[in-house]
Amino acid sequence: MLRYHKLQDRPRDFLAATGLLLNELQQWLPAWQRAYEQRYPSERTRAGKPRQRRPGAGAKGVLHRFEDKLVCIVLYPKTHPWHTRHAWQCGLRQPHAPDWLPQWLPVLQAPWAALGCAPARAARRLATRPRLCAGAPAGALAGTERRRHRPTEAQRQQEHDSGQTKTPTEQPRLWGNERTRQGVSLGPTVAGKTPDKNAADEAEMPSPIHAPLDKDTGLQG
């Protein structure tokens, strides 16, 4: 089972499993714990109703420590495993995975905003973002294609299947600072067969004047 105390002495495995360096997760952990306790205070139930009994009664959870909770939830968007596999590697029972993931995923976004690391969503104001201009304005634009479950509707299957990979995919547009290696903007998710140039034009992502921008031939058009 994947646990924080097992991975903290294995930095390469920690990075491969979570996509984060150990010091990054340690910096992120206090903000995530505050966001978790703010969203789910101990005096209220998961549904937001006042508790009738003191917290701690009943069945005990498997992931007691906040470090293990954070590793479990960070691992999910990194690898997108089936619920059965994700529950198995985190020590949960499979029926519990669909219950906990929707509760933890919204909390995952709060620390990014609290630490000022959240990527911009309004791409029109990207040229003036301090995170893009840090060090010197130099950016990199790319589409990050990922697999998705095959839609049941025939029309949506055609939208997500390019006919080349035979696999339904989707992709957002990621803009990063080439010098600091940090994400600056994350565009909307579009169907995988959408041409890179068309998706970039619709997102209207401006760059600073005279700033070099690295992009592949698909985005150049």
C-alpha cells in the first residue's frame, strides 16, 4: 500500500507516484489540511449537518493521517486508475473509493489558490500574469492529451476519436513559464481530435511583447 512514510525516503518513487517533489508536498500539506478542516469541520457531518454525537465514534477510517489522505488524492488525477485499483493501492475498500474521491477532489484546488500557485483560467489576461513574467517573459505552450472513457453516444465517440490512435482522448492547453518550469495557465478541456491551432485560437492566449514562445508544429499551424 502507498503511504507517506513509505515514500518519503524514496524521492524518485514519490515523484513518479504523485507528480510532486517531497518538499513541494510538505509545503502544500498545511494549506491542504486547513482547507480540509474548513470544508469539513469536526462539529459537522459530511453532509454539513450538526453532529448528534462526538466525532470519533463508529468505524475507524484507514487513512488517519492527512499526509496519507493527500497522497491518495494526488495519486488519482496523476494516473486516473480504476476505482478498484486505486482503492487497493491506497488500502481502501473498493465501494468506499467513489464516496471519498468526490469529497477530496474539491479540497485539492484550495491549497493552490492559497499559495498563489493556481494556474490562470482567464487566458486573455495571461500576458500580464506575474508568474509568466518571472525571471524573464518566456513561455511554452502545449496540449496535454490524455485518455478518457469511451462515451456511450455515437456522436461524442466521433468527437473524441481522431481515427489515428483508436482511443478516445481529451486535452487542455497548458501554458508554462519556460524559465521557472511552472504552470501559468490551464485552458478548457476539448475533444482530443480538435486541432491544436484551433483550440489555441479559441482560447485567445496572448503573450508578452517580444517574449519567446516555444510550441510544436501543431500549435504553429
